[in-house]
Amino acid sequence: MSALAATAVLGAAATPALSQETLNLTVATGHPAVFLWVKHIGETFIPTLNEELAKTGEVQIEWTEAYGGTLVKLGAEAQSLQDGLIDVGQAMGVFDPAKMGILNMTYAMPFGPTDAKLVTEAAEHALMSSEGFLDQLADATGAVYIGGGIAIDGYNIATTKPLATRADMAGVKISGAGPNLSWLDGTDAVGVQGSYVSFYNDIKTGVSDGAIGWITANAPAKLWEVAPYYNKVDFGAMYVGGLAVSQDRWDSFSDATKEAFRVAAKAYQDAYFEEQNARIEGSTQAMLDGGGEIVEFDAAEKQAWIESMANPSTAWMEAARARGEPVDEIMAAYVAYLADAGFTFTRNYIEE
């Protein structure tokens, strides 16, 4: 499919076409479709929505799909929803901390669970259990969160030399993006700003000695060619957000149409996790077959690291409070959900 491709949603055969309203909607993302969270918009979300809308025959949609920054740049999705430039997009805090910073809860609590689906369940439970919060977020950003939350599979560090202790990390230049670099506090590693666009060449040319990332993104980048050691520090899986609809557009929908969007968002989420799980196994094997090696980080060293790092949740929670967001309630719900599922953080970030 081209970056800008129009697709029609077919109405129910039993409903005369003239009785249907035709909506012209635009969905756009800053990331390209190589990323699973974009891929399944076109492959799962839109087709499922087609099917759900066909059941009522109320509306049909003429879609314009614009991925990979062809219409909106990465991090500008929420603003574009608010401005009416697009109708459907992704709400992701890590790329848009000014508007969607509350969605960065997991990035503020590293060394969490490595189960991406559990992390997402906990995060969405926390957001949705805070009464009125999603309405508050919509009023502040012009973007209505409809579900479809996803998490990136566990973050680790790929490097040119093995890392098993904090001493091994001394002086090692490690690339990372956004809040990831703060996780290096408590070690003598040197953080270098970067992204998957630059990681491979930065390591190859000596700008850095490795990168913080995840295996299903390392695989297409073949990062093991320049950084063969995949050091299992287990920063954890990270919830990044979900799908959102322009508030003005959402308010114009009937209840039945809104429900169709929510059902499609759930199908999108399920398809994402199903393929993510398959890709984790395949990507890990591809790395090993390509000469990569898994290095287990010493457990006692990791705990010492966790205890010595500056609390990454402090400034994040203060910023959320300044925006008037019920961050204490949301974080307590997140931690409690994980505890009920059998995971307890080894450091109590939110009560320090």
C-alpha cells in the first residue's frame, strides 16, 4: 500500500447505500508501517472497523492512510488530532511528552515486568479506573483515547563488548532515545542521544558502543552486525500508548459507531501482541544465527544499580501533578494491578 492510499469501507449489503452516511477520515502516523503498531492499523484496525460498521449500515468510511511521517511528523499526532488535520492517530507519550506524558508511566519505572501484554493491561487499567481521567485527557489534548494500547517488548542493551556488571559499563557509550538514557544513572556508562535511525551507523563509526533497544527492532536493523552482545539487563516492557480519535470527530459519532471503533481497537491490540510474540522468538533466533550472543547481567549488580539510580519517576510525577493529572491515583492502580498479577518492583519508586 502506498503511503497515501484511499480505501473504502463497504456498507452492509442489506442496507441501501443511499441510507448510509459517508465519512471521509484520515489516519496518519509518524512511524512507518515496518513497526507493528502501524502495520496493524491497515491490516487489522481498518478491516475490523469495516466489518463492525457493516453490521449497522449507518456509515461507510472513505479512508486516507498516511504513514511514515508523510502527513504528520513523529510526536505531532496529538496536535494534529486537536487541529483537525487527521481524524485517527496514535497517542504515545514517549514521542509526545508535552501532551501525552501521562502515558509514560512505565518509562518512569524501569526494571519492571518483561511481559508486554501484562504491562499494557496494567497501564490501561490504571488509566481507565481513574474516574473521568480519559475525558480530562481528551479535553486537554483534543484526542479521545479509544483503547488499542500496546507495549514494546523488553528493553535491553546491545553492545560491542559483553556487559555483566556495572564495572563492565564504565566509560561505555550507549545510545538511547527519550527517557531511556536516564536509566543509565547508577552506572558509569555514557549516554548518547540517538534512535533506530542512527543506532547502526553510530555504533559502526564509534559514536557509540551500543544501544538501548528491543529485540524485535534490533532484528530488522541487524544490529548484531555491529553490536553482537545482547546484554539482558531487563529494563522491562514499556507501554507506549494506544489509538486516539479527534475529539470533534468522536463527538459526532453515534453510540454504535463509537462501539465499532472500540471493537476494532481491541482487535488491533490482539493482533499486535500475537505477532509481537512470534517476532520475539524469530528475532532472537535470527540474532543468534547471525553471530549474536545473549549475556545475562549479574542479578546482584542489577539490584545495586536499581537502588543507586536517581528516581526516574520523581520529575515525571511532578510534571503530571502540575498538569492537574491524578498521577498518584493512576500509579497506585498500576502497581496494584501488577502486584495482583504476581509482580512486585524491587524499588518503591512512587513512595520515595
